[in-house]
Amino acid sequence: MFEYFNRNTFATYLTMPLLLLVLRLRLFIEPRTDAAPEGLYTPMWQSVFGGVAEGSLLSIVISLVLIVFTAYTIVGISNAFRFTDKQSSVAGLFYIIYSGGFVISQGLHPVHVFGALMMLAFAFFLVGTRYAKPMLYCFNGAMLVGIAWLFWAKTVWFLPVMFAALIMLRERNFKCLMASLMGLVLPLLMCATWWFVNDSLSTTLETYWQEAFFKPKFFPTGLYTRSYLIICGIVVILSLFSALGNLGVLKIVESRQAKTVIMTTVVMPFFIITSLFSFEMLTIAAQWASITTGAYVFRMRNRYTKEAITLLLFVASIYIQWKMHLL
């Protein structure tokens, strides 16, 4: 499996959605109707996706499209910024595997829109490091985060991560920060103007405020759940140590980019243990873990070890989602 995806061809891009369907098979058989509680639906989400019934075929298709788009974005980032030594699709492979383990995080959820836009935003930030004046890329990336906030109010808690990434990428001068703030605020101002004209500004802002602090139900974990998380956690931790050890051979700009990915990979899982988030955050944590894991397995010398780790994660993801007590 690893050797097949260790290429960057049309065939690998075509296979990713098929692999995703295999890992989402239970979602079709037993559609989720509790993926996102009512307290998470923002006015913008209701306007765009309000007519999509939970657990419907359309909701499943939309969630799969968002996951595939995110996987392709991750592959693009991994290849464009040389996290692997050659063009490869392994980062997208590991994202699909990591995000496929828990059925409770697979139904259509605002976090999927956030994840797709946030990943694309970081792609803009990383591209900006190639230019002496990255203000436009900071503006575009932050604007995508602002749009993500309209769909998921909890996006506000990730703004420190965004600005920390900009600082680590050395995009911290006054013009870059101003461009980022302008991009972040622009979609909010446009929507606020519409709400003001329709005499709903105060009530809408109050809704966003309440949803930003909404506490979702935290699903209980059992032996299988914890075992699966431990397996994934060990692989991710090893990949982080590998990434840290590889920093010495990177150029200055490449080192800053790698450190930003490492920082985000470390930070994202900690959101899960707060009362404001639940297992939906595994989808976001998987994005960054897939980049470091892809690079880690890629650098292994033994091809059989590469295949063994890939198959272990793949089989574990399939097995864990079919355990009834996890639901």
C-alpha cells in the first residue's frame, strides 16, 4: 500500500476517494444523525447547509468531498515544501487513514469546512515564505480563516495558532500582521453589514458568542478506543522526533516551515482534552499528523517496515470503527 501511494500520479489521486469509501463504509450502512449537536450550527451554516438532513446521502457526500479536498491539499503542501524527498501522495494516504477511525467524527460537521479552509490557509502562509513581500498571501490565508469562523464559531480558539504560525514563519512584520488582520476581518465585516441591514446584528453576534463556548458531549472511550489512540499516538510521536532530527539538514526557510508543521501537530490534539471540543477534533489533528507521519515513514530504509506500519494503521482504523460499543 505504501509503495503504491509513494508516487504522485493520477492513479494515486483517483484511488484516494476509493480508499476513503472503504474507510467510510459504515457511515453509509449506519448514517450518523448526531455528528454535530444543534448548538454548533451558526447562521452561516444554516444558510448554506441548513437544508441538508443529518445522515442523508447528500450530507455523507458533502463530508467525503471535503475530506478528499483536504487530502489533496495536504498532498500539495507535502510535495510543494519538500517534506518528503520526492513527489509522493503518502501524506494524503495517512490523512484518510487517521481520519477514518472514528465513525462519530465522520458525519457532516462544521469542523470539516473549518479543516478544509484552515489547511488551505496554511498553504498560503507557507507559500508566502518564498517572497520578500508576503502580505498578499497573509491576507488570503487569514481571509479563509475568517470564512471558516462564519461556518464554525469555535474557529476563534484557533486564531492564536494561526498567529503563532505566522510568527514562526517570520511573517511577523507590521505589514504582514495588518494584512492578516484585514483578511481575517473582511468576511466578518461583509456579513456584519448584511446582518445590520436586516436588523439581526446583535442577535447573530450573540449566537456566535454562545456557540463559541458551547460544550459538546464527550463520547466515552473503552479499551479498543484507547488502544487505537495509543497506536496512532506512538506513530505520531515517533514522526515528530524524526522531524526534529531532520531539521539540521534543512535550509533556513525549510526549517521554519517544518517547525511550524511540528508546532501545529503538537498543539492540535490538546484541544480534544478541553471541555469545548470532543472527538471531532481528531479530523483536524489528523491533518498535521499525516504530514509528519508521511515524511517519517518515507525516510525509513526498510520497505517492509514502511508497509507494516501503513497496513497496521489501515487495519486498525477499519477494525475500530466497527466496534459497536464505541458509538
